[in-house]
Amino acid sequence: AAGVIQSPRHLIKEKRETATLKCYPIPRHDTVYWYQQGPGQDPQFLISFYEKMQSDKGSIPDRFSAQQFSDYHSELNMSSLELGDSALYFCASSLDRDRDGNEQFFGPGTRLTVL
Amino acid sequence: GQNIDQPTEMTATEGAIVQINCTYQTSGFNGLFWYQQHAGEAPTFLSYNVLDGLEEKGRFSSFLSRSKGYSYLLLKELQMKDSASYLCAVRVENSGYALNFGKGTSLLVTP
């Protein structure tokens, strides 16, 4: 079965550079979530999209922005990168969020290292 | 925000049973999820509870008491591959259905 695809899997950037992470949800899933997981930390919710519209914002810095495109893929844009942005970035997708249960399926993550 | 507490670490023996507890304090509770995460990998869904009681799925069971803000994940017939972090996550109404994760419990299964 198709899973959530994220690219790139690994990314190394310098401070103050920009980065773009991509997420391709499971086909027919209508909701995409972005999470950030620092070393030894739990995943922290950043932002979500439902039917290509921003649904909710969590602890996403102002330096970050995201969008969901017509084909439902999503991109997380990160500017003025800081050392503290080094983390695993997960994208998750779900189908019919109003359905009871509404399991989120996580992608393999993008490991961002800021030097 | 939501306060979600889990033990940091647990150790159990292969073949045994282990119970991982999770307590939470939240308003607008809309479901509790358990995920398994191996180091450096994506969280994978284990179970979901929204009503009080026990949900069983093979070797894994999860229990919820909404009045007590308490859940546990029960793992039976432990296998070495069950060594992982177990994340308790709460979903809250009016939060865009995002998950609020606890710090996770690192489970080590020993021979």
C-alpha cells in the first residue's frame, strides 16, 4: 500500500539559509499535518491543511511557512535557519478527519541538520 | 495546552507483559492515540480510544478512563522487536485534529 512520501530524506544547511521540505500524502487523504521532533523530544505539531486550506497552527515559527497544492502535496518552507531548527520533520496524512478514529499515517521524515 | 505524562523509561523481559501508563489534563478531549516509534523512524499507529474501556488488537491493548484522564497500553508476549519508544497522544477539539504528544516511554525488552 502507498505510504506518505517525504523528500528529501536528509538535508544539511548552513545558518541563515533556506530549506524546502516536501510531503506527498497517501492518495485520497485530504488532511496533511507537519510535526517537528528535536533530538530526544516528542513530536511537536507545526501546522495542518485540510482540503488545501490551512486548518490549524501549532508551534510553527514565523520564519516557517507552508502550503498545500492542488494535487494535495504540501511543502514546508523554512527561512533564516537556526541551529535549533535541526530536527526530524514528519509529515502525516489522514482521510476524512471527521470520521471517528482518524488515524494519522506518518511519513519517514526529513532529517534537517543546520550547521 | 495539554499536560501529558508518561514514564520516561521501562524495562521488561521477553515473553512478559508490560503496561505503559499515560495521564493527561485537557479540555475538549477528542481521542487518545498510542504510537510506536523506533529511533530515527516514523511513529506508527497502534491504537485509538475515545470512549471508556479496553480496545484489544492482537498483542496490544489500550485502556481509557476519561473521568480520570488516564490511559494505558498493554503489551503481551513481549518480543525483542518491541524495544522502542511508545508515544501517548491526545487529540483536542478545535485543534485542527492535530495530535499532542507526550514525551514518550522508552521500552527496553531484554532476553
